[in-house]
Amino acid sequence: MEMLLGLNLFLLFIVIGLFTIWIWAMIDIITSKFNEDVMQIIWLLVVFFLPFIGVLLYLLIGRTMKRLPPEDHNPTDKYDHLTKLKSLLDEGILTPEEYEAEKEKILNRL
């Protein structure tokens, strides 16, 4: 009798764990941005209709399809880039027009 109770308790924990992972995957899909917007809907449908297999597929494949957040740039990076750009201008590798165009890109991007 105790063995049956232990088995039932074990199965209950497994079911609760799988349900928790399923809910986490659904929330992660809803709150994430993907490279292609349609992929969010596709992953929601896959995970919803194929709970166990869908979650495994999402963990293995889907999470790699997310859009990466922009990197936090260090303010000194801007000056490092500008210094390198200036040295390219001084060496004659860049023309003054190319230098100005690249400088504007760096100042606007960072």
C-alpha cells in the first residue's frame, strides 16, 4: 500500500513539473521577440498542441530563433572606434569623405 502511495506521489510530482515547464515555455514565447514575427505564433501553437514534444523542440530549436537584445555599449568604445577611424584617415586608407561618413555612423549608433 505504501509503495502505491509513493508511486502516485512520484507521478504527481512529474506531472506538476511537466506542467510547470509547459507554462514557463508558453510565457517565454509570449514575452520574447523572434527574428521573424510569425515564429512566435508558430511556437505558441506547437507548444500548446504538442505539450511535451513541443516544449522539447522549443528548448532545442526555438530559443535560438529569438532576436538578440542590443548590446550595452561602453562609452569608451565610441572613442576607441573614432581613434581607429582617425588613424585610418591619417594613413591614407580612408578618404576625408569616407571618414566623415563613418564618423557620423559611429556617433549616431553609439
